[in-house]
Amino acid sequence: MHGTRILDEADRLMTVCNSCRYCEGLCAVFPAMEMRRSFSDGDLNYLANLCHSCGACYVDCQFSPPHEFNVNVPKTLAIARAESYAAYAWPGALSGAFARNGLVISIVAALSMAAFILGFAALNDRSVLFGVHTGPGAFYKLMPHNAMAALFSAAFLYAVLALVMSVRAFWRDIGTPIGGRPDGGSIFQAIRDAGELRYLHGGGVGCYNEDDKPTDRRKFYHHLTFYGFLLCFAATSVATLYHYLLAREAPYPWWDLPVVLGTLGGIGLIIGPVGLFLAKMKRDPALLDEFSYGMDVGFIAMLFLTGLTGMALLVLRETAAMGPLLALHLGAVFALFITMPYGKFVHGIYRFAALVRYAQERRTAA
Amino acid sequence: MSSKYDVLVIGGGNAALCAAISARRGGASVLVLEGAPKFYRGGNTRHTRNMRCAHDAATEILTGPYTEEEFWEDLLRVTGGQTDEVLARHMIRESKDILNWIVEQGVRWQPSLGGTLSLGRTNSFFLGGGRAMLNALYLTAERLGVDVEYDAEVTDLVIEDGMFLAARLKRPIRGETEIRATSLVAAAGGFEANIEWLKQYWGEAADNFLIRGTPYNRGSILKMLLDKGVQEVGDPTQCHAVAIDARAPKFDGGIITRHDSVVFGIVVNKQAQRFYDEGEDIWPKRYAIWGRLVAAQPDQIAYIIFDSSVVTSFMPTLFPPIAGQTIAELAGKLELDPAALEKTITEFNAAVRPGTFDHTILDDCVTEGISPPKTHWARKIEAAPYLAYPVRPGITFTYLGTRVNKEARMQMADGRPSANMFAAGEIMAGNVLGKGYAAGMGMTIGSVFGRIAGREAAKHARN
């Protein structure tokens, strides 16, 4: 018996699946399962995070509901996955509330931050807020660069610290021997598997979302979102280097590297999350963990808002709307950062750790 | 939905869908009537995982060649010669092309699954298993314009002088109707889920049989055809039956209730007596005899007894083994006579000769001086806790069927071929399988004869 009802159910299913094994060609979950004869909490959390929710094993399973064996691996592992985020979150007290109210918390955080920045600017000089600013340093009329950098560095570093603490706890739980270190080859393999979403394709047939036809496009939208996010992150990093190393201040012209990266990334961050959100709306309820709806949609919304406000800022940065848009954009980014360790963002971190573990297991077994 | 089709296919499994696709590709309009609801569509196909096809060279997923001749020899061996050589050789020849044809219909292969290495050369496994294979066939059939009806129970066939005219159908909502078609393909399986029918041959013992597939395999189409003058083939008591866990559900437990631990221990009946050589041959080759062996024991129950030293030697099981710290304690839990079980195990242990254990070959671990002997893999049962799986006969499918020729055309009792009736799959498996079984052959029979039946049915309809 495990700590939770969902882990008991996951254990029951893995026992059923381990005596069948028809799905072993579909993804990494089933080969990893076959390396075990019994399942600890850590094993089940590992398998849950290895699952990419492609849905193929549900459609292919002869024992899925209404069969009396009631085998529903995608849904069970989705719930277990969401609960594992809470179980490993640091500090633990912040996790549960977020899982239930992720969307509300994210939006409140974004708006509060935007209001704070607006207020901050308005207190200084109202004409600055609604003024038209152009040329280098225009953004910093609203908020001094150092204040902005300090605020966002603090938020970012907090997110990194909380994520590191969380993934450490996860890694210790899924690893044998406990505390074993990942090797370079396994990390490289996991980067490839995660980068191409190798296990989000139903073993080659495709993924399932709304029905029993492999017509799902989530992989495409996830790529737009993920690489969009990376491009935006790269844009910010390059801009920071420009600022400190080359003493070149934002905003930059449209052809300059930070803007090009940010524009491409921003497009991805607008289209990708919309596609993922619509797919979630259409998803067969049989496959869905409806309890983590708030967390999932909160993350999608923050990514979308980051992309949308960023693009709006780019287009309207030479108008009077720049001040309020910059405040909104910074609010969205701030909320994205501080909710990262407790929201859907962690799925990428835990899944990556699980893929590293899987690559390690495969190497050991080979 | 038009009321007259070129080809009517009754059944919804591998054979039926191969027939429907092949008829549709041959230019015919096709209706498939599946008696089960959509989830349970496909009869036993939903529980299958591979197909045995001849091939002259290794492929991406098959580790080596498996020639027509070798396939034929395997068939000859498992059936003890009870097969129709012309038909069987024809099937084996056609099976080579099925490896490619079935992929063209959307089915995907994968290498043999964990725990099935012994089949890696001969059998091609379906990616995602039999239901995935079925899903692919249905998607293809629907894309090609084949009509499919579920919950479509055929109540009667109108057959005149060996000529199919129409099928009477009871729909759950729209009531009785009649569907006419130019050709019929019967691919509706055997009668394994029809306990009353099984009782005709097995008596009350059939009440203790577990049925591995859906409750919809009742053999009603087979019965109608035989009643209306189609020639019967096969021994009605012959079937594919394996020993499955006695705790399995009555129907549709599928593959996960099976046990492959027989070779690692002994098997006793309810009198705690051994009754067959557990080490006769490499397990997969003898897998399918144990259902009949258990069926012949009192109350159709037996117990695989082993000890804790071998628990990781076989695949993990759905149901955990029943355990006892002593043999007497285990006997108590199994409701066997403790003294009798202790005596059986003591005598068995005393008869075990030293040898080098290797479950992958026919090793030299044997017993001496007991009957029946255990001729390979015999090791003492002495490491507590002692463990057991209760097993019952699990019936996969029956062999009684309709006689067909190489065109999959049904033969009438008077010896003449039917004008427009074809059969494929388990409903005609008895033509090839007089008795015995080799893994994956049911699917070979289904795909090969399904494809042929569809092609011939379309040809007849278009002439």
C-alpha cells in the first residue's frame, strides 16, 4: 500500500500492465515498468513523469473501461503526476493551493505586479507613464533598469532555488542508488528525447486527444510553445549581455538579435499556448486529470500573456501605450517566474529528470 | 445506408476486417455487421498480439528467416498431421505477402515483446497489441468507405440451395430488418463463449471453463451455416485452451491471466497428485496443451506449486501467488489434503537428480523413479515460502467450423462449393488446425483467408 489512493491505483495498473506488455513499443513508460516487478512510491512517480500523455495505451488497451479491469493509464498517471508536483514542491506549503487555483493566482500575481509598477511610475511622474518615449533607455523612463533587474533577478533566482530543491527531492526518490549522479551520456540522450518529444507520438502512429483517431496536434503546439519560450529567454539573455557588456540599452531596432529572437519566440508563445489550450478543451474527459485544470490553464495563460504583451509592446512601443503595456508585460513575466516552481512549468523539469533516469536504466540494462 | 450490398461481412475481427478491406479494394460495396458493442468489437483479435508469417529473410522486426517448409513442419508437428495439406500450404505461401499487405492496411509491427524472445524469429508482433491492430483496420476500412454496424445481432440467414440471399438482423433501436447482399463472408468466430454448446461435448465440466475472450463469441453464425447445409469440419471438442488463473473473470480476462510458471515447479490436481510431465518441452511449444490437461482433472482445477527460489524466473503475474511457510500451510490455503501434498512433494524432491539448470534449453535436470516423470528443469521444491497458482482451463477458441476450399469458399454438405458464401478466421480454422496450436496461427488464418474471402466475394459480386 502506498501513501495515496492514486499511487495505489497506479500500482494496481502497473501490475496489470506488467503481465500484459502489449504497449511496450508505445513509449518509455512500459519498458521502464518491465524493469521492475514491484513498485515503490518513487518508482510510480518516476513512471508518472515519464508518461507524455499521448493516449495511445488507452486506445490500444483491451482492458480499458468499460472492461472490468478498468485500465486507464493516461488518466491515472496524469493525476499521479500532478500529485507528485505537490509532493516534491519546495517549500511544500505552497504547492496544494496552487494546484487548485493556479489560474486565479497567476492572473492576480500578474495584475498585482503590473499595478505595482504602474503605481511606482505614476508616483514618480504621471506624464512619464503615458508619455511617448523612444531611443535607447526608453523603457527605463518607467522604471530604472537597476530596479527592474533587481526585482526580476530576485524572482528568477527564487524560482531556480525552489526548482532545484524540488527536483533534488524527486531525483532522490526515483534513483537507485539513492543520490546517484546522472552521467553525461544519459543527460545528452534525455536532451534529445525531450527536445524532439520522442515519446509524444504513440510509438509512431500518432497521439490521441479527443477521440480514437491519432489526429492530435499537441506535439506541434508544444514545440511552438517550448521553443518560443527558449527564444524569448535567449532574447532576454542577449539583451542583458548587450546592456552590461556593450552598454547598449533597450529598446533595440527590429533587426537586432534580441528583437529578432523575441519576435520569433513571441509568435511561438502566442500560437503554441492557444493550440494547447484548445486541445485541452477538446480532450476526451476519460484521459484528463480534471483536478489539475487550474494549474495547467494557469501556466498556458501566463505563457500566452507573456507572448501577447511582449508582441504588443514591440508593435506599440513608440506610442503612449508603451508605459501600461510594459507594466503588463513585466507583470506577466514576474508572475510566470514566481509560479514556476508550483505550476505546470515543473512538468518539464520532472519529465526531463525522468528521461535522464530512463536513459541511465537503459544503459545499465544494455 | 443502402439496403443491398455487394458483400456482407458478418463478424468484426481480424478476418472480417481483412475481408471487408480486400472486398472494398476489389471494388465492392461492403457492410460489416459486428454483433458486439463498439468497445468489444473484434472478438478474440482484441486479445491477440502477433501473427505467424513465413519469410525468407530477417526483417526489421524478425530476427531470422522462417521458411514455408519450416512453417509447414511446425504445423504438421503441432497438429499431429491433422490438417488439410493443400489448404495449409496455400495459407503458408500467402502468409509471406500478408507481412506487407497488413502494413498497407495501417497495421504496424514491433519486435517481439519482453518475455517472448522465443518467438522473435517466427512471429511478428503488433505495435500496441491486437486492439491497436484492430483500430488500424477499422480506420482503414472506414476511410475506404466500408459501412460498419455495431450491436448488430444476426438472427437468421436466408440460404437457398447453397446460395446466400439475405441476413435477418435485430438492431437494438430500429428493430428487425433484412439485409441482402450478393456475397457473404462469414467471419464471426467460434462458439467458445456458448457454455451450453460446449456442454454438448464436455458435459458439466464446461461450467468450470473460463472463456478468455468476449461473451459475444457464441457461434450463432456457425450454427446457422451448419444447420443450413454447409459442410462441417473439425472435431467439436478441439479448441485452443490454456491453463489460466482460476481467479480470472468468467469472460474476457485475455492474456494477462495466463501462467508460464509450469516448467519451474510441479502441477497437482485437487487430490494433490501430479498428472503430467511439467518439463516435457520448451514452454511456448507446450503452452497450449495445459488447458486440456486441466480440463481432464477432477473439477477442472489444478495448482502450479513452486518455491520462492524461482519467483523471478517468469513474467510477473496479475494475481499474486498463494503462499505458505510450510507445505501443510499452503495445502490448507488451497483446500488440498496437507498429507497428500507433502507426500507428493517429498517423493518428487527425492526423485530429482542433480543437473545443470537452464530453462532456455532442454536441460539435464530430470527425475528418476516417479510417474509421471519431469524430464527437464526438475529441481527440488524446498525454499519456503511455498507458492501456488490455482489454474483452470481457459478456452481461447474452438475448432469446429465450416469447410472451405483455397478460395475460402464454403463447401456444402453434399460436396458442392457454395455459389456466394465464403468463410475466414476461427469459423473455418478447423480446416487447418485439426488439433494443437502454434502461437500466432489464429491471426495468420484470419488475415490470409480474410483477404482471400474478401477478394473472391467481391469478384463474385461484380460478375
